[in-house]
Amino acid sequence: MAFAPVGPEASFFEVLDQHRASLLAALRRGGGEPADGGTRLASRFEDSVGLQMVPHCTRRKIKSDSPKSVKNFALILKILSIIYKLVQSNTHATKRDIYYTDSQLFGNQTVVDNIINDISCMLKVPRMSLHISSTSKGLIAGNLRYIEEDGTKVHCTCGTTAVAVPSNIQGIRNIITDAKFLLIVEKDATFQRLLDDNFCNRMSPCIMVTGKGVPDLNTRLLVKKLWDTFHIPVFTLVDADPHGIEIMCIYKYGSMAMSFEAHNLTVPAIRWLGLLPSDIKRLNIPRDTLIPLTKRDQMKLDSVLKRPYVTCQPFWRKEMEIMADSKMKAEIQALTFLSSDYLSRVYLPNKLKFGGWI
């Protein structure tokens, strides 16, 4: 993966190489200490892993004299029987397939999804070990090649067309890349705009991924696999709003719902590249392009500020406090006020060149 650029790009790659070296040094030193806290919750936070389920967490009880409990127990047994057949026959099914085996019994897809998560947690195995997959919604582009489980060779490009994230991340092999960094883009519209602006080619070699909003399991697994395999810097590009910050936290630290799989999903080395609330003032983005925080936004922001991982991210806290004080939020598209291609030609290149991440 040696790369020795010359000319103006040299300093850009030097900055990334220095950042990668610091990440590798942190890995060699080992993880951080668990965060202090006297209250026993369903999950605990460790800086080196993210949100993890604790051994003595809240349990749900099933009572034989409760009609609701009896139905829940029956649904669990129903899905366990399907899983048993899948494992025995060495075949796979999607969560949607399972729902349609008896849609009237299950009622809706969410019921199936929650039971599968409960079974995965109860058995302490990843969902793929249950032979259950889901259709990926994420996309990937850039300097990356790999072979899928069925032998299909996938060659992601730096052009205007992205590749769907594989549905079986554990099955991909022979992953090859010369990428110097991985950029996670919150929204599909921004991702497509960067592709149209030829961002991947101009900043090559790099990889771009989008989960199209809140990432699905496969997109998170892919980001984790790329980090574990190559240990290249991973950056996020999200809206300067509470929702974007929460999405970034899911990639970096995980979620309560999937805390039992934290080791397979979280990438604590992720850095916040943009859009930072402080960038709004620094770039003189007009106030009329900003959006007032709703009551729901303010509640979400307050919730994130109280989370344990924010205590070890003082720069993140400062950015969120700037947002709270201004009572305004901004979408990445607000940068188009400066110029239509400001994001791809000025904002991101300068951020990467001068280390403008936190």
C-alpha cells in the first residue's frame, strides 16, 4: 500500500499517513478503561469498543398465564424452528422471507426483526450464524476489490456508479485496496453528488460508503471489516444536526439495541470530518440557509449530550454546545450557497489536507 505522491497532494497524504500512524499506535497500546458509573444499565461504554451489553442486564419474563407472553413464546419457537432448518440444510433466508412464512401470525416485519435480535442475543451469536441475512441498502464506491461468497468478483470503481453493499459480509474474501482513507457519507443524495463531482477520482485512492441514513447491519459490518483489515483512517460526513450526530455515533460506538454485537460492529477510531457546527460560522454560511432546531431536535441533542461516550469527546461536546446555543442546524447542502461544487472541490479536500477532523 505504499504511495509516494509528489506536488501539492503530497502534504495531503502525509497528513493521512500521520493520522494512520497514530491510530496504529493507539491499537498497540490497547483499549481505554471502562467509563465510571454507579448505575447498572443494560449496556456499558468502553472507549475502545463502544456500547457493550453487561452480564446482568434487564430480562424479559414469559408467563404461562399471560396471553401476550404465550404468543411471544410461540413466535420465538416458530422462528427458532425456521433457524434450525436453515442451519441443518446449510441454507440462508432473509428476514423478509421469514416474515412471509406466516405474515398473519407475525403481524408485521418489526416483530420478526426484534425476535431475531433477541435470539441472537440469547444465543450470543451473530445473526449470520443463524443463517439469516437481510437485503443491504448501503452503497460503496472507490478503490476496492473483493470476491463474494459465491465466487463473484466485485470491482468497485471511482466512477459515477456505486456497488451495493454485500448481504453476506462474513463471506467476502480477497479484499484488496490501496485506499488512504474511508469516508462514510450520511445521505445517499450527498454520496451521489460526490460521485457525480468525480470526488473519488480526484482524491484517489479512497473508499466511500453510505448507509442511506441510519445504517443497516451489513453496512456497519462492512465498515468494521474494512477497518479491521486495513486500519486506514475512517471519517464521517453528516449533517450538522442531532440526527446526523446520532448516525455517526452508531457507526463509532454502536447502539443499545445491538450492544451484544458491539465487537463486530463498532469502529471507535472514526473521526468527525464534517459538517461541524463551528464550520457554519467559520465559512459565513448565511443564516437563511440554516434550519431552526425543533423541540424534537433539542430533545435528541440533550439526550446525546448525556451519553457516556460524549464525556471522552470534549471537542464533540463543544460542537454540540455550539448547535444548542445557536438553536440552528444545517444540512450539508447548505455549502452549495458558496458554490455548487464547494463540498467536493474545496471543503473536503481542505479538511483532509489540514487535518480538520475531531
